Amino acid sequence: MTRLVVAVAAAVALLAGCGGGAGSGKATLWVTRDEGRQVLLVRTVPAGETAMQALERSVKLSTRYGGRFVQSIDGVSGSIGSRHDWFYFVNGIEAPKGAAATRLRPGDAIWWDRRDWTAAQRTPAVVGAFPEPFVHGPATPKRLPVRVECAEVGSAACRAVTRSLVGYDVPAATGTIGSSFTEQTLRVLVGTWLQVRGDPTAALLEGGPRDSGVYAEPSGDGRTLTLLDARGRTTRTLRAGAGLIAAARSGEDPPVWVVTGTDAAGLAGAAASFNRAALRRHYALATAAGAPVAVPVTKAGA
């Protein structure tokens, strides 16, 4: 009987060490202000904890609503009067539930940001956790298939985007726009704005941050890209050679990423910026003549 107990215990220990379960591995925690511009904390935390527990072990924290939501981090609080508050993303997707109910998985990127919500009470998806959500998926039990949908399959921009994903060990299928076989797919649309705007989720960008959560508005004719500040005010209007990388989301569907431009040169600039270094901790990224511009923009000309 003793040998049997020992054998069973050894087997349980072996299984616990091999499965990569919720309690093993590490997640990444970011704390920022002003749409990622001011970085307050970058730290690895144990997977298996809740997002709230990971935050509590890392900062001085006060909560509200029975400890389910964050009021202040290291003395910096949200305020309805100033329309600033703390929001958090899991792998670049706005969390659908309170931090006390979100359990971290190995590899997850948890991003807390205190932002102005004057122009957009919700920001459903951001690009700043790239290569998430493509590597570990949204806050679901499994990774989703990834498909790069290109207006011109085989074009330089299409190849650049696909090559970038493959470089992060993301198996990405390639096809034409609108050719996904399942709704539960992470899609990346690649083309000029006139080529991608027919997609219903991408089209949300034309409505500005209140519709899409993205602080950049492509015009319906595809000729201009208007960049906004955090309060929804126009700061710059880009024309020829303008590019954009943004993520939009319809309801609870997986986010749709858009790599686009006002023309071929703008699209090329956006595709060249489809990487971790360029996108890191940005809500969205515009390019002007190939130069990166963080979105939302802080002031005119910035």
C-alpha cells in the first residue's frame, strides 16, 4: 500500500510539472499613464494569480466596489470629475470583467493604464501589447487561429506583415480580405484604406473613438487620416504617405487589426512598423512619411 501511495504521489507531481497549468510560469504586468506615454511599472508576476492580486503585490493599491475595481495606484486615482480612470487590458484587449475575476495565464500581458475617457468610454482593443494577442490569444482558454487578409496577396506589405508574425512563432495563414472560414479567428487586414474599409469592423474607424476606441479617423475617400488627442480633438490631418496600425472590435468578437494607408507609400510605412519595438505600449500607431506617430496624439505637431 505504501508503494502505491508513493507511486501515485510521484505521478501527480509529474503531471503538475508537465502541463503548463494556470499556476505555472510568469505573466507580464505594465502600469502606465496617458495611453502608455508615462511608464510607471514593468514587472513579471506569477501566473495563476488574479489580475488584482498581481497588482496588489506590486503597487500601493486602493479599490472600490468591494475590492473588485481599482480606485488608485501608488496614490494616483481615477476621477469622474476629470474623466480619468484606470483601465486594464489582457493581451491588448480591454478586460471584460473586474480584475479580481481575471486569472492570469502563463505569457499573458496585463496592462493597466490611467487615461482620459472623454472621447471614448471604451477602448476595446489596442496594438501596444504586440505580438499579443496573436501569441497567447485573448482572455480565452486557447489560442485562436490567425489569418492575414490582404487586398493584394503576395504584395510587399502582405509579405512583411506575415513575415513579422512568423518571426514571433505565430502560424499565420494568408488569403484575400473577407476569406476567413470561422468567426473565431484573429484577422489582420492589409491594404490601403479604400481596399479594407468594406470590412464592417474596420469601418468602425471612420466613426472615430466613440465608435471604435481608436483616436484616428480615415476619411471615406481614403485620402486623409485625421489624428486626435485623448479628448477627441483634431491634432493633425495626414494626407499622402500616411499609414495606420490599429485594432478594432465589434461586440465580443475577436479584435480585427488593420494595417493600412492613404496610398501605397502609407501602407508600406505601416507594414514596416508592424513589430514589437514600434508598437510597444501604443494604443494605435500612425506613420507620416514612414515616421511613427503615437495615437492618440498629445498636441498638434507631436
